[in-house]
Amino acid sequence: MYKIIVCGACGRMGRELIRVIDELEDIQLVGAIETPNHPCLARKIGKIEVSFNLEESIQEGAVVVEFTTTSATLEHLGIAKRKGTPMVIGTTGFKDEEYGIIEEASQEIPILLSPNMSVGINLMYNLVKQASQILQGKKFDHEIIELHHRLKKDAPSGTAKKIAEIIAEATGKDLTENLVYGRQGITGERTEQEIGIHSVRGGTAVGEHTVVFAGNGERLEITHRADSRRIYALGAVLAAQFITGKEKGLYDLQDALKVKETN
């Protein structure tokens, strides 16, 4: 029996994740965490009472799954590290120094970090890498377009940033010098080294990512569209199952899916 503690239990992703856990026979919800003073505190989700105290909710064999804010995730990370508890982090919007904190913690506990828990997106990462390598030197420009609902707080999405990192690594580009977030005004001609990211927000769109490889007289586009948050919840459960019992280290969903073996 796999045991999961959901942080952000009353948020959109937390609620979806708990619904999926409730449907599965080999997964048990053992903790539901929300912020202090949250209106959901002390409510019951099945037999579990929503609490703000992660430390008291942790038990042997459990995995902490995060869909919260960057600050809350880092606070919970400190608790998990002290307790020796594995973590699955689906929170997005981390700064570089915050990623450094996560990497440091992974030297003591197993952590699965993924800005997108979709199986399809993690396959898309591989396709983008292969396309970038094959088209390298053939004068194809790289642009990333992402669309999310109006309530999303960070931009660009963590997934778009991850895609940009994959393209940069595959093509030898330097993101610190060549990443462009949208364009406005007289920007001059596009350079061959640029990787563009464009964020669109509106309505109830769950999530959409398109990578455009624009060449001379032709264009290749790779697109992933999420129609339901359920796909992320299913991916988070898969991640929790994978990380249970793992050695300390930093993993991602591609490790869980074993798609890295196709690289």
C-alpha cells in the first residue's frame, strides 16, 4: 500500500489528486495539508482531517506530494528532509537559487521534481530534444508558446522553461544570453541564437504547449494539449509510487516513465 500526503489539498490540483487516490485500491491518503487559517482546515476528507501541520502528518512509508507555492514547498521540504521523507514536487515558479535548495536536499532524501506531471508532456520533451538535434545547423528557429487559464500565477510555465532548457542543451545555446520572453516594439531582426517563449493567459484552459521549429519555407510544430487536470493527478500518483523506497537523489517523471532510456 502506497501512502500519500497531499500538500495543497484544497486547491484545484490537490482536490483532483485526492479524487484519483480515492479511486485506487493500492493508494492511501494519510495526510491533507493546507495553509494556516485556510477555510478548509479541520474539514474531513474521508477519514483525514485537513491540517496545516505537515510534521505531525508524516508517517513511515509516506510520500509528500506538493502542489502549492514555492515558499510553502521549500518550507515543507525542510520538514521532509528532517524526517527523511520522500517528496514529489509539482509546484512551479522556482527561481534558480530555489532549485539549488531542492538539489541540495536531494542529497539527503529522494525527490522527484517535475514542472509537468503529464505522461504526454514528458514524451514531448524527448521529441523536442530529438528534433532540436536533427535540425541543428539547418537554420531552424525555436519558439515556444504556452497557454494556461487566467488563474495561473506564474509565467512562463515551468514546462515552457523546461522545454527551453532542453532546446538549449541540444543545440549548445546559452539561455542566459539568448532566451527572449515575448517581443514588443522595434526589436530588430531575430537572431539565430534566440529561443522565444510566449505566455498566453485566459479562460479555463488547463494547459497547452507548442514548440515551433521555423525554417526556410517550412515549419514543424510539436503540440501537447491537456484537457483535464486528471492527467497531472495520475502522473503525480505514478511519481509517488516510483519515489517510494528510492535512494536519495533528484529524479523526474521521465525516470518514472523510463523514457530516458530512449535518448
